Amino acid sequence: MQRTSPLNTPAIATSTRGWLNGFIGVLIFSGSLPATRVAVLEFDPVFLTLARASIAGVLALCLLLLSREKRPARNQLLSLAVVAIGVVLGFPLLTALALQYVTSAHSIVFLGLLPLATAAFAVLRGGERPRPVFWGFSVLGSLLVVGFAVSQGLSASPKGDMLMLMAVLVCGLGYAEGAKLSRTLGGWQVISWALVLSLPLMLVLAGCLAPASFTGISTPAWLSLAYVSLFSMLIGFVFWYRGLAQGGIAAVGQLQLLQPFFGLALAATLLHEQVSLGMLGVTVAVILCVAGARKFSR
């Protein structure tokens, strides 16, 4: 009977922790688009992007000061800038703009493309080399998502769908770059320094673009802003980057295929948006690709 070598135990345990941390991160991120959808009904999408980054940046600065973290090395600043452009500014802004034209349920389906984008950048930026079968499962999951969108005739809004595709691209780059940097800088430190790096610009622009009055902003809108600032912008990345660094960027990145399922459930429950059987069918089929991708990720 074949026995597992004790030398492999630490690696297996680390990989398992990576998948667990990644799963927690996906759960947190699943509420991002429904919360953003609620917020953009009353906040300008550009101001919302700047406000959430500013709030998260101030919290991140407090964490770094309290923990007395050392400043990043000079050769890490470019990677931090890429993370900031991808996940602090790019993805939140593009999704907020897209959600002016499409429902959160429709936009969530496009998140099924994120694992493929993340895996591609894991190869380009992280030096990972998944097995060919892995790419088959990853591409299949992505094709299911795209096929569903095409079957709907993209009738919701071509502009909204294009913005979501752009958001997926910059987010995949930010995920891969941040995960690579997490191996040396640490998971929560990466997102914290990226937020702090962009904080001065975010604060100035948020102040310039702030509405003349916040009178009339409802409680759900404020709660949504709080969620995307605290959880989507900071806490979620603590688990996500740690998971990607521990379990592999391309492999753990496939957990994003689960995000549409959780997001659709939230959209139906909290926003009372219609979730068709087609959406659910595609989501279930995509979820099945996670197991296959995980098995052949290395």
C-alpha cells in the first residue's frame, strides 16, 4: 500500500490552508457587487470608488502604524502600484460604472471569467505552470459563462458588459501581482500598502467630487458603502492574498468560480432581483469545473 511521505505533510497542510483562506475571501467578495449595486443607486459611481478606497486606506494606515510594519522595499513599489491600479481603483470603478447599466445578478455571472484571467496572469507574473488539463477546466468554466451571456443576447447593455470584461481583466492582474508579492511581504500587508500608496490621491479626489449634501442618502446605501470599504476593500483581501500565496495563484484562483453562485443568492435574497434557471444552471456547471481544475492545477 502506498504511503504518503511525511515530507509532503507540511506542503499539503499549507495548500489546504490556502484553499480555506481563499474560500473565506470569495465568500466576502460575493457581497461586493450586490452592495455596490445598492450604493450606486444613490452615490455617484466615481465618488463611491474614491470614498471606499479612502475609507479602507485610512484603516489600512492605522493597521500598519499600530503593527509598526517596515516600509516596502523600493523594488516592491512597482508591484504595489499594479495592485493599487487593479483592485483599489480599476475593478471598483469599472464595476460601479457597469452597474449603472446592468443588474448585479447579470454582472455577477461575468465574474466566472476571473479565474481564467487570474490563472493567465499567474503564468505571466507569478511563474506558475499548471498542467494542460487544468486549462481545459478553466477555459470550460469561462466558456460556460460567456456562452450564457451570448445566449441572453447581451440585451442588458453592451456597454455594461464591456465594462465588466475590462474589470475582470484588471482584477486578474491585481490578484496575481498581489499574490506574488504576498510571498515576501505578507497578505494583509500587500493590500494595506497598496491602499496607503493610493490614499493621498483618493482623498483629494474624493473631497473634490463629494456631493454638496448627503441629505437623503438612505441607510442601505450607507451600509453598502461600509461593506465595500471594510470587507470588499480590506478584510477580504487579507484572506484572499494569503490563500493565493499558500495554495497557488492559478489553483486557488479557481475558487472564484464559486463567487457567482454566492452572489446570485445574495442578489435574489437582498435585492429581490430575478435569477433565472439558466443563470443557476450555468453557475452549477461552472462550480463543477473547480474540482477538476484543483485536481490538475500542479
